[in-house]
Amino acid sequence: MYGWKGKIGLLVPAGNRVIIPEFYRIAPPGIAFFETRMIVQGSWISEDSNFSMIGNAERGLEELKMCKVDVCVLACTATSFLKGKGWDQAFVTEGEKKLGVPVTTTVLSLLEALKVLKTKRIAIASPWTPDISNRAVEYLEASGFEVVHACSEPIDRIRVNDQLPEFAYSLAAKADVPAAEAVCIFATDLRSIEILSALEKTLGKPVVSSNQAILFNVLRLLKDDQPITGFGSLLERPRTRI
Amino acid sequence: MELGERGRIGLVLPAMNTVAEPEIYSILPEGVTAHTARMYAPVDISDEENFVRMCDVGCENGEQAAKELATAKVDVYAFAFTAGSFYKGAGWDEEIARRIEKAGGAPCIVTATAAAQAIKQMGLKRIGVGTPYAVANQRLKGFFEQKGIAVTKIEGLVLPTAVHVGRQPIMKFEELVRAVNTPDAEGVFISCTNFVTLSKIDAMEREIGKPVISSNQATFWAALRKIGVTDKIKGVGRLFREF
């Protein structure tokens, strides 16, 4: 049986074609991933656009429930930032009521990752417009972090996954400043898993990506401590004994 | 390197399927990616009425799934739903392909068509057929006969729901292959994309000395060949090694 150690359900924006290949490439044995897609209206991130997508989340949760997943993730980053702190916790509570298993979001996973890395001052890099990047800053500062530098290079939704990993590499390198204790790279549809280790060596500090943070958090929720090496220091850490 | 620069497969899957995604990622060659959209469908397959309802509802949601995958820019759709593609007989499989192609704007291969094509391309005229189903075996037998393939024996595991199918251990596949391998069969086909098969196809071919074809194997094979990926993949049967 596949997923004997854990079955992970992913609610993804319909166009996403990065998270599943990244996860199947680096996941430890016994972990299986199942995805369901939510159609999104509009080619730029906005409240209207992202919440047209969230309208399809209920059906997605029903489908993943049929798969009897052990944990479920809302695998979109910007959506959590748009509504401000509290929205994603409410989404999680509703989802857990429906599924009866832990539910999380990309941003809640990111907060877990930053907690483990014991970082308070961070730099962020995203393929978003400055407006959306500012929403991320507001959310993170309301969560007790200091965003020392935010760097964004806007790309419309449909072309984010066309970017090669070097795009994320140079964007994150640009985002980094000496005061930052860690650098975060946002968007689950932005390729970056291949360059995280190299980037950490260059910058001399932890780098966290949306997908890497999700994987860390779902494995933590599954109490899985199998090490994953070569894709950033976060995944090399123990997850259940912190 | 681009992700999926050799091609991207869009899996159109019944919602409860927990086998096709890990199985395809266990064999995908470098440079090819697979992406899934789910078709909601009820899971009861214990009697004729419920079985047909699962197929009807699943198929109705196929176009929506294709539209979702279209935004991920996939190169081919794999309608990976065996029952949903054979239950109305030969011709329906092609109709489903047409509907998905129209909704998604890219070519579509369908499991039942792919299975028949694989069996024929391997030169097999008579096959034994194993399934996890309780009631649909005569429909599947009829489908193969309409496609010009004789069925020497057909046997089902009589599972009550499609969720149970996805929970079967690989030993059930081995038992089914043995059970339907009649002396006059030239090969064996094991049905259902939610039934684990891939890791033991080679071993069972060696054991019975005949080709073994499964739903997922035929689906992935047809999808890869459709996008021009002709790699001879080892470890998943003669079909992938030679065709």
C-alpha cells in the first residue's frame, strides 16, 4: 500500500505544477501525496481572484476525505496573507471538523518552520506585486516577526511555474540583507527546491520556501523524523523533538 | 532545465483513488511530470445500480477536472478510470476521450482504450482478466470482446467500495493473476487504476511466463507514448520494455 507511513492531501490552485513533482522527488519512503485542484479566476493575485478559488475548497476537502488522508494542506501561500491573521486558523478549524485529521496552510507551516529555526528577523522574496508583498509583511509582523527586507518581482499567476530555479535563487539573494536571520521564498508554484542548499551556503543562513515549509510541517504533524538531506537545513532537522 | 520539459501528463482521477499518483511517480522518466485533478464520485460498488452511479457521476465530473488541469498546461490527459471508460461498452471510451479533449484542449488517452491497445499491440488474442469488482465483470468482458479480444476467464475480488480497492496489498494482485491465468490465455489483464500492481508486474510475468498488463501500466504507457516519450522503462513488464 502506498502512503503506509502517511498520506498527505494537497489543495492546490488549479494551475500548480511544481509542488507535486518537488514532493515526489524528495519525500521519504512511505509518504504519498494526493492533490485536488481549485479553479482560480483572474491572472493576478487579489482577494477576488483568490477567494473565487477558496469557493472550490470545500469540494476539494470532500475529495481528499475520500482518500482518507492523514493530513491536509491548503497549498497556496498568498491566500493566507490576503485576509490577515486569523483567517487561515478559521479555515483550519473548519477543515478539521470536516476531515477529522490535522489541516494546515502554507503560511501556518511557514510559522512553524520559523519557530523551529528560532528566527525573528526575516527577509522575504516573492513573485507578487508590491501590494501583495506588503500584505505578507503585515501578516508576518502581526505574528511577531520583523520583516527587515521584502523583495518582489511581479509575475502573473500562469507564468510563475515557467520560471527556472535560478529565478528564485537570484530573487532570494536580492532579498537578503545582513540583518536577516533567514530568507523566505514564497509561492508554491515557484520552483526552488533544487537551489535551497546552494543558496544557504551562499548566504550563510537558513532559507525557507513555501513547499519546503509545507513538507516540514506535514511530516512534523505525521510525527515522521526520517531525515531529508540536500534540500535546505530545515528538512535536515528533527521534527518531533524540538 | 524546465520542469516537465519532455512532457506533462494530466491525470483525471476518480476522487477516492490513492494508487495512481504514487504509482506513476514510481516510474516517470526524468523530464516528465504528472499532475492530478479529481472527479468526485460515490464509492459504493457493491451492486449494479451503485456501480453504474459511481461511473455516471465520475464521468460527469471529467470535463471539470480537465478544465482545471488545462491551467497547468498539460500536454496529454490520461482519463485514468477503468470502470468509467468500459461500463457503457466499446465506443463510450472514445466518446469520453472526445469530451475531455474538447474541455481541456489537449489529446486524451483513456484507460480502457489503452488496455485494449496494449493487449493488441502485444499480439494477444485471448486473455484472463482479474478485477477488484463485485458486479461489473460481464461489462468488462463484453468490452474486450467488442474490441476483438477473447476473455478465457474473468474473476473479481467482490470488494464493497472503491475505497477498499485502494487499500488492497500487492499480494491480492499476485493472487488474481494466478487465479485467471488459464492454460489457453496468452496473457493476463488486471483492471482498476486504484489497485496496486506496478511493483510486481515483472515478477508475475516471470512466474506465469506470459505478459501481464494492468490498468495503470497501460494508462501510463499510452500517455507517455502519446507525448512522444518512447523510453523503454525497465521493471514494469514487457509492455514498457518492448513497446
